Amino acid sequence: MSRAPLREPDTADLADLDQQVGYVLRRAQLAVFADFIAGQTGVVATPGQFAVLAVVGRNPGLSQSRLCELLGIKRANLVAVIDHLESLDLVRRDPSVTDRRSNRLQLTAAGDRALKRAIEDEARHEARVTRLLGAGGRAALLKQLAKLCELDSSRSFP
Amino acid sequence: MSRAPLREPDTADLADLDQQVGYVLRRAQLAVFADFIAGQTGVVATPGQFAVLAVVGRNPGLSQSRLCELLGIKRANLVAVIDHLESLDLVRRDPSVTDRRSNRLQLTAAGDRALKRAIEDEARHEARVTRLLGAGGRAALLKQLAKLCELDSSRSFP
DNA sequence: CGGATAATGTTATGATCCATAACAAACTAA
DNA sequence: TTAGTTTGTTATGGATCATAACATTATCCG
């Protein structure tokens, strides 16, 4: 049996973790999210809030259920997000007239302004990313990441 | 002002979120982690536990502080992880004789077996990823993700 | 040496994000 | 109408992240 060094190693050994997609993915995501957040100058505080504002802004009257499907989150977890955005007067829950269970989400005027500003900040963030990767590298990355998302649904018993 | 559709849209519009690195990164990470977890057949339950076991296994006698530096996590957040692994008898905290503040982390025999098994499961997971991306695509992805991690430290006030 | 300073592990606490289960109200379909 | 489903919600718990504070111990330096 080979005995590894018993002393406190002064050379860091990540045990090939940096060759595993999941691990590097996690580190990269934290770095990118941190840069995104640091670059936001308005009320938008998190990538999650940004995503909700962006999709509601593009799809006025969207229900919470459909928004959840789009974003890949659970209905139960959206409630607090909308609660918060509503308390900031960025989003409204208008009751649907055709289906009294569901709400039609709308941006308020303030929400519209906040979204526009957040999009500008996001563009600068994205430019920083592109400066690191190159335009081609960024496009390639997006394509690979999109493929990885397929790991999700294909999981069943064969 | 352009008025977007007020009806419940039947065509999903992600508002270009899928063209933003941070968003796709998040979705991909969730998918990859889910696949990793689904593929683990032993006691290892999360990528975090796997990372700790792997690094401790490769660096016996490592202190908690150095482990935290390697993994990029905070000392305070490692405590519960080690507590848990110790309660499963996978890891031991041996007091250091040269520095009575710090612990020397070691895998137990059970920890060693659990790590070996987790590594085998991880290899199958990684093979699934490679089947999706191709070997070259996977290597290119790792390189781009590593670049993204640089966003982290370079953030200061200019 | 001794006193300031720094590092280590820990506790406490809070935020974010994800997941499940249960439920009332409302819709849909047989 | 009855049975089943969908919608938004509450409650709850787990995993990770962050900060601040603290006792113990090391280290640095005059």
C-alpha cells in the first residue's frame, strides 16, 4: 500500500477535482454570479430576481405556474420572490378574469425602469465575461452548457 | 410605447436568458449535480462531501483551514460538513501535535472505502457528461470554466 | 521575555435556493 | 354532479453561502 505524505502538505493537491465538470461548474457559477451581483447598480439584487423581471417584462400577463415552468423552479419557491418584488412595487399580481385561481403578472412602471437598468448592468457584466472568453469561446461555452442541461430530463429507468 | 401581448402567451419567451452565461451556467450546474447525486450508490450524498473526502484522501493530515482554502469555502461552513462525515465514521479530526489549535484530517478505513466507491460512481457520471459533450468538447468546457473563475479575484476598485 | 497581532476552529445567525407535502379554491372532464 | 387536476399558497427541511464574534493557541517584534 502506498502511504501518502503524513505531514501537513505545503503543496495544494485538489485531487483532480479541477478536472471534474461538476466541481469547476460550481466554482465558475459562484464567480459569475458574484460578478453579476457586483455589477448591479439598482434595486435588482440577485440573478433570480433579474430572471423573473426579464421574463415577466417580456411576457406580460404570465401566470406564476408558467413562469415557473420557464425558469425551471417550483411554484412554492416563486411565491416569496414575487412577494418581495411586489413589496418593492416592481411587479403586480393581477387576478385573471378567465381563471380565478391564477394571477397575471405585470411589471409596474418602476419595475420596467428597474428592468431596463438591470439589463444595462447585465450587458456590462456579459461584456466582462466575453473579454475573458472571447466572443467565440463564449458562444461555444453556451452551446456546451445547453447540452449539459439535457442530463436533466433524460434521467429515467430504462 | 410598444404594447406586448396582454394575453397569457402560449409561446414561451425566456427573454434571451438562455443567451446569458450566468443563467445557463446555473441550469447546467443543477442538471450536472443532480446527475452526480443520482449516480452515487454509497454513503456520499453530495458533491460537497465528495470534494472533502477526495481532498482529505489525497492530503492526509490536512488542516481544516487549508482544506477551506483549497475548496474555496469558509472555515465556519466546513465545521458541519466534517461533523457529519465524522459522525458517519468516514473522517477523523486528529489533534495536531505541532499546533494545538488545528486538526489533522484523516480518512478512516470506512472513509477510504467510501471514497473509492464514490470515485467509481463519479467516473460513470463523468462518462455520461463526456458522452453528451464529446471528449474535445468536455476539455474545451473545462478550460472556459477555469477562465470564468478568474472573475472572482480580479474584482476590486480600480 | 512580554505584549500586540494573527491564525484556528467553533458558535451563532441570516440569506438564498432547492425540494416535498399538504391544502383550499377553482377549473375540467366524465 | 362527481372525480380528478391545476393554481397559488403555507409549512418545513436541507444544502450552501456569508458575517461577526469568541476562546485558544501561535507568532512576531521590540
